[in-house]
Amino acid sequence: MNLRPKLIASDLDGTIVAHYGDISQRTIDAFLKAHSLGIEIFFVTGRPPRWMPEIQAAFGIGRAICGNGAMLYDMAEDKVIEEWLLSVEAQLESVKRLRKLIPQISFAVENHHYFHREKAYIPHWDVGLDNVGVDHIEPKITEPALKLLARCSEQEISADEMLAIALPALEGLVTVTHSNSNDSLLEISSLGVSKGATLERLATRLGIEAKDCVAFGDNPNDFSMLEWAGRSYAMANGHPDGIKHAKSVAPDIAEDGVAQIIEELLQLPA
């Protein structure tokens, strides 16, 4: 018999947050209802903490796994609880290897309290946070980071193409993924750090098994989470490879797909 899940984990952007930043009231109500029934809620995102206030304002509940699994963040207290950061050595070696393979590439590095970029790196979100930029990122790599970001700002090569080059080149050094097929951006984390690995760690601490977890996501940075959870849904509007990693498909975000599934799950016996 299928039972109600004990934990719901959801990606944000493209999954429950529309590309223009809105979260539907139906989605908010579904998560609040699940929380009221005692279900653990985790918002699992590539976002850094500085992008989380709108999520806290919308939901007011749940725990946040930020930076593709690199950080456990308390939204209510605006406090980093635990982090698994990318070492200086791994950052520098990743930059060195990728520069050789993708000459037009540029880099940025971020933590919860800073964002540094090369002048050639054109930011799409943190506009204004680092208006100056540097010629080369290496002098800014002085401490462990939440993520190393690698971008082809002219977008002459896709994120999928970049990932295909980077995966074998960085194997055994770091975890590399991307979160948007329409961008030319790679997101690089510490080796072994992923949404799935951190979600598994935190669920285990709560005494919750994979079979009692449900996860939602739309892009490659979600695939590890979709693979681990006993019930998982790739978004119909997401990356075409999503169904290879998830157990099911959720309707499009424009149709409140995640809310639809949660409403169905809450009808199951506890």
C-alpha cells in the first residue's frame, strides 16, 4: 500500500518558482497543508542563501539545502547551520583544467556572503553585487566556496555541451552539474556534494528512509535527488533527461504540477 510521504523535497526554480519569480497560491497551500500534517519539508536549491528571503516570505516553513547540497541553511534565522564547501585547491585546479578545454570560458566564485567574477563573466542574477570584476578569478580564490561557476557568456556552447566536456575532465576532483539548459553555465561543488547526497544525509538524521521521501526537480542538478528518493517526479517542463532519473513525471509548472502531486499524496493514509 502506498502511504503518505514523511518528507517532501523540492527544487525551486523551474519546479515551484516560475521563471518570472512567482509562486502560485495553490503551491504554497499544498506545502503548508503537508507541513501541517507533520511532513518534513526541504527546499533543495542551487541558490545561495542571499536569494532565499522570498522563499521564506512565501512559505514561512521548511528547511533549506542551498548551493546544490553544499549548505544547510536556516531561513527563519538567516543562519548557516552546516556546510560542505569546495576547497581552494579544487577550485584552482578546476579553473586550470576548464580553461584548457573551453578557451572562451569565464569564472565566478560565490559563498553565502560574497560573489566575485571575472570581467568576461556576465552575471544574469547577481547584477550589481560585483560590478567591477577581475581579469582572472584566481586571485579571488582565497577560501573554500559554496560554488565555482563557469560560464560561456556568448552562449556559443550550451550547458549540456559544456557538461559533456567537464564531466570527464573533472572526474574525481569535484562535482559538476548545471541547472538551466537554456544557459551556458556550469555549477561546481565539492567532490561528493550534491542535492541527493545532502538530502540523504539529512533524512537519515531524521530517521526517514528513501522510500518515505518524495522529490521534485527539473534539471541535471536535481537528478541525484530524483534518483535517491523513493518517489520522485521530473517536471514535464524540465530537462528531457529528467525521466531517466525520476520514477514519474509531474505536470508542467504552469499547471501547478508539484501542487497537483502533493494534493494527491496527502490523500494517502499516513
